[in-house]
Amino acid sequence: MRLNNVERIMAQSNIHIANINRQFKNIKCETSVKFMYSNNKKIVVITNKIAVSSDLNIVEKYIDELNNVDSSNIMSLRLP
């Protein structure tokens, strides 16, 4: 992810965390985002439990739909 995308997302990380958690809640998922931080041009999302691929899909879809982020420069999400 390019640095400007990271900066844009991190500048409003509290809003993004709330929105992602709302999406998790809407599908009755027990996963929730606790916090986010940037690390070497990457965004790390910390959840309350081990995420599965469907959780990653929700986060990825949310990021793709952000208006102020160039989604063509975003790498795929992955588990550690």
C-alpha cells in the first residue's frame, strides 16, 4: 500500500474501526477490530480473536469502498 493511502486511512482510523466493527456486527460475527497501526507502509489490524478469511473479506471490501483511497495500489490482505 502506498504511503499516502496509509496516511489517509490512519488519519481517520477510529472512524474506520467503528465502521468495520459495525459490518461485523451486522452479520452477527464475533470478531471485532480492537485497533489499527501502520508499520512500514502497511496497516496492521488487530482483532479480538483470530481472524478467518471471511473476516478479511469484510475488511478488504470496506477498504475498497473508501472514496479517498486509491484501491488499485492496495495489496491483498493476509493473515500473519
